Amino acid sequence: MKASSPFNRYLFLKMAKPIFMILLLFFSLAGKAQRQMENLGRGVVAVYKGSDSVYVGWRLLGTDPDGIAFNLYRKTGRNAAVKLNKKPITATTDFVDAKVDPDLVNAYTVKPVLNGKEQEESRAFILPANPAVQQYLTIALKTPAGYTPNDVSVGDLDGDGEYEVILHQTGRTHDNSQKGITDPAIFQAYKMDGTLLWEINLGINIRDGAHYTQFMVYDLDGDGIAEFACKTADGSTDGKGKVIGDAKKDWRNADGKILDGPEYFTIFNGRTGAAMSTIDYIPARGNIGGWGGVGGNGGNDTNGNRVDRFTACIAYLDGKHPSIVMCRGYYGRTVLAAWDWKNGKLSSRWVFDSKDAASPYSGMGYHNLSVADVDGDGKDEIIFGSMCIDDNGKGLYTTGLRHGDALHVGDLDPDRPGLEVFGIHEILNGYKGPGAAVYEAKTGKILWQGSEGIDVGRGVADNIDTSLTGAQFWYSGSKGLFDMKGNRVGESPASTNFVIWWDADLSRELLDDNHIDKYQGGRLLTATGCLSNNGTKANPALTADIFGDWREEVIYRTADNQQLRIYTTTIPSKHRLYTLMHDPQYRLSIAWQNVGYNQPPHTGFYLGKGMKKEPKPNIITVKN
């Protein structure tokens, strides 16, 4: 093509523009790698609503095309399967089957429909004959004598596309500030049918309590099988009976504290519980008196309180592969160590260390943390209370608002671009500052602060008022419900604990102790015969979108400590969203939910009254 020809120049320019736009789009998408995530099945669940009606729910996947529809089938006894819907189901992923014979075994399956053609059938959910009318599934436990079921996480431990349950069994426990011997922390893995897959005993040299024993469950190497990871020590025993370190060592002192001896970090096989790799824990204790107080790295705590404050999380630090981050300290010195697990080996990605009181990052940590892509580059940051650590292990910012107990990160204000953070703060050691604040997740810019000089113990933020768009927040002593700009918009809710997506609308409900309530409404669920965990914290074992449609399940222990019950909604909804477990921020929230003071999960997009269509997740699922 000769540039001297006016006609040729015209054709060249006309063709160049669309080519340039295509290339621009290509390189823009190429800049954000697809995250490796679980290859989930349809997660069909069915529970009786009445004596002859059954609620059925199933998953829409984050990788499903927009035009996908579903056919639902019921097979009763030995009869052939019957399609229950007249037309393919497009508006929801739930169904109420009103003509069920409860005297026979009923099996439910779904088949996706694409371009008018049925696709592969899902795994069947089996309802036994003559069942009790109950909206929960039961997992029978093998609870050791003197132990109590506590925190739970979920992961696909065998690559079948469905979740297994990993349970922390606790005996005698003590807070870091308390003296006394604790019983060994025990972890058990169960299939949904109650099959015990393995048991790991951390031994006498790991103290047990909310601040000590953090565990992560996630597919770290992209092989379709979730790993289990935690801090270990001499005498820890894996799921195959193999002892880590020296089984004869007892490092406990007269106060029951463990301030000497080696500390390890171990990756366990999700299928078997076998220890696959054990290395030295980073950071080591170092100077036990050097982990400081709320005022920075000062203080003379040498009794093992601040040095043994642990947290943990999973983050996609390269935008594609999950890394595990193990943390130590938050009242003063704070250290985060990021690890990658690949080809059977652990490798250090980076270590962040606030070191001493001179660092603006010392004393900013919480009893919990969150993980989110705050700057939109496709890679995760770690929001650790009043500070944020970038994906490269460098400090991104600190707000200076110091330590607190409850943290919420999400698109809390859909009128503003990006994510927001709501947190509450303790007022200790003469520190004078806000008891609650809202700040911009990307920069740490304070958007609202209140309750100056007041020590606030609990706080929540989410959309709970069905008449309002955007999240609301409230906290102990707030004397009202507030929008994200600090305007009072209603009365305080009855509880300041957890929230859960449960009923038919997009707003969240209040979860406290063993019951679920609607804000300015009535009781939606009482888990009779079940108990919450962790004393006055009164949190469930877990809340997560474990199966069924996009709404969440809640797991409780029974009062006799011999069962877990997984409660699921039976309320039909007119809304169709893909499973929240395919939203990267929500999935990582489930991984860290059991850490420290348990907090409810949040999505990376605004989910509530007045929401826009949820964004398609930039993920790729991996199979075993």
C-alpha cells in the first residue's frame, strides 16, 4: 500500500483505528491474569419445607455464559426421572417442588441448557424416605472426650467439585493474657456425609486459643485439591500418624506458655492430612519483649501475650496464583510472611516487618484482617486493620487509627468508585482518636470518623435496610444506623455481630448467636438445639455460600457437641447471581473468616438494594 495515494491513506487510517482498539482491548485484558479457582459442581441441595414440599437450590457458576438455563429433575424410588419445570429455568437457581412423595427416596439433579440443548447432568442430591421436616444437613462428628467443635473452614479436599468441612476441635483453651495449660488443638476433615477423612493433632507445644491457632484451607498449587496449612511444633502429628519434630520435647513453662523451642510452618495434604512440607516459622519470636503495646513497639510484655498474637490469610499477590500469608503481632511490631506452594515446595515471596515504634505501621493491626484488590491492578492487597500492605510486600498506607476488633471491606458505597473500609477502634494507653471510622480502601483517606475518644468493641457494615441503597454501619454505642457518609438513617439493629444473605431480597440479614433476624422485621430462623462459639462473641462455626444458590449457609454445633448442622434457606428468591464462592474477594473472606475474632465475609462488588448486575469474575477453574 503506497502512502502517497490519498485513497490508500484513507483505507489505512480507516482500518488502523479498529485494529488499534482491538489491540488495546487485548493488552488491557492481558494485563490482568485470570485467577485460578475451584472447579465447582452444581451444589444441588434439597430440604423439606413441609410434609410434601421440597425446596431445591443449585449453583450458577462464575464461568457460566449469560444465556444458560436449567432443567430440574426428580427421580422417585425406582421410577424414571421426571422434569419438574415446563420451560427452562432462567430467572433463578431455586425451585419449590410441591408434589413429593415423602415415603420414597427422592433424588434431584439439574441439567444446564445452552442454545436449547441439555448439557451434562449434575451430581444427584438424595433425600431419604420419611425424613424429618428440617432445613439443615447433619454431619455426625467424632468429637474427642472433653472437646468442643469450634471454627470451621471449607475446601474441596478430593477434587470432586464439592466442599468438605475442616473443623477445629478445642479442649481447654486460654487467651494469650491468661496463664494455664491448654489441650492440644485438633483438626478434623469430614465429607458432607459424615465420613472422617483425617485428624491432625498439633500437640502440647502449640497453645490453643483464638489468637494462637490460625489455619488456612485453600488450593494453593492449582491442582484442584485444597491444602491445609498452619503453625506446628515439636510433637505435632499429621493425619497419617507421623510426628513433626521431636515427639519427646515439652517446651511449656510453669505458666503454660510456650516461649522456647522451635516453631514450624507445615503444609498438609488435603486428601490424607499427611504433612508434605515443614519449615521454620517466619517470623521467629526474637526478643519476646519487643512486640510492644498499642502505643508502638514499647512496653515490657515478656509473658508471651503480644508475641503470640497470630493471624493469617490467602491472597493472589501475582493476580493469578494464591499465596499464603502467615502473620505475627499487631499491638506493636507486625510481621507478615508470604509463601508460595508449588511442585511440593514452599518458597518465600516476601516478608513485611514494621520492626519498631519508629514505623508508622507498628500498632495498626487488628484481631482480624481482610484481602482485596484495592487499587484495581488485578493483584490483592492485605487490609490489616488500620494499615494496608501492597501485593509486593511493601506498606501501601496507614491511617494511624490504630488497633481494633472488627473490620469490614467491600464496595460499601456504590456511589463512590472503588472499595471502602469500615472499622472500629480501641482507645488504650492514652490514645485519643475515633472509636469508629470509614476510609477509602485504595488510599486510606478518612471519609468519616466518630465517637472520638470512645472505646468501641463491636461494629458491622452492610446493606440491611431494604429501602436504602448502599451499606449502612452501626456499632456498640452508635445510637443509630448510619449510611456510609455518616448520616443517621435509622434505629440501631438488635445485634452487632454477623450478617448473612438469607431471605428473598438482596439486602443482608442479622445473624447473632443461633438465630437470624430481619432488620425492622421478625425472626427468620432459630437453630433450636444448636450453640454459637467463643463466648460473648457468639459467632457460628462458619457462614459461607457452601451449596445451593447464591445465598449463604450457616454452620452450628449441636448442644451435645456431637454434630454439625448446616442450615440453608428455604425461601424462594427472584434473583439470580453466580455462586459467591466464584467472587475472588468473597472466597478469600471464607478462608480468613476463622482468624482471630471471626468476621462475616464480603463480596468485591456491591451486593444489596439497588445493585447493578454483578461483574463477571476474571477467573479460570482448575480440575484435579
